[in-house]
Amino acid sequence: METKDVVIRPFDAATDLERLSDIWFDSSLRAHPFIGEPRLVEQRRLIAEEYLPKAEAWVACLDGEPIGFISLLGRVIGGIFIAPDQQGRGVGRRLIAHALDRKGDLSLEVYTENERAVRFYRALGFEELSRRDVDDFGFPFPNATLRLKG
């Protein structure tokens, strides 16, 4: 696959929700094993029912099939998730570039234990603004806030 073969289109809840929920879950199991599967199962419902429907989301598709997505809350990246079998092929970079073109400056929070993601964001030019010791759910998983100037 070449990234030029990837099409980025707006999220459509009627057709995308189940597949994007699967991508989120599979990617999260791989990237966030420290959270644990039971907690990720709980969070999956929130992703499908609360977060994705309220966010501006963009879907990366290959041959018409979703392989990743980015969700935006204003200029904040709420999440970017790529199907595990598609990671490392430039899809995440394409989604970040798409969001940057639309929004200019971007920020996000990343689990500091997710070293692969931290390296990815730094390679794109994101800079660390701050850290905190708990995640959005109050669990003791440190987060870093990063920003990329457009």
C-alpha cells in the first residue's frame, strides 16, 4: 500500500461506527496494555456512544474500507487510531497532515507509557507543553500534552 492510495473522508456514523470502534479497541489493546482489557472494554462503549458522535472525525480508507481515523475537538486531537495491520505505513501522518491543514495548530494528550506514539508525535514536530499524573478517568496513567504549530 502507498499512502496515495488512502482516501480521507468525513466520518459517517451510520456506516463507520462499528468498524471505527473495532479499530479503536484493537489499537488500544496494542498501544495501551497497561490500562488492561476490562477497562478498555468499558471505554469502548464511551467511544462509540459519546466521543465519536460528538467529534469532528475523519476516516482513512483503503479500497473503500476504513483503516484508521482521527477525531478532533476544535484544535485538539481527541484520538488517532490506525488498524494494527496498517500501522507504520504513513496513514497516521496523512491524518495528522489533514487535520493540520484544516485547523492549523494542533494539540493532544498522549499516555507517556505509549512510547511508540510519543516518538511518532515528536518526529512530526509536536512539542511537550505539560504533564499530569492521571488520565481523563482519574487512573494513575501519566499523560503529556503536546502541541504542533501549523
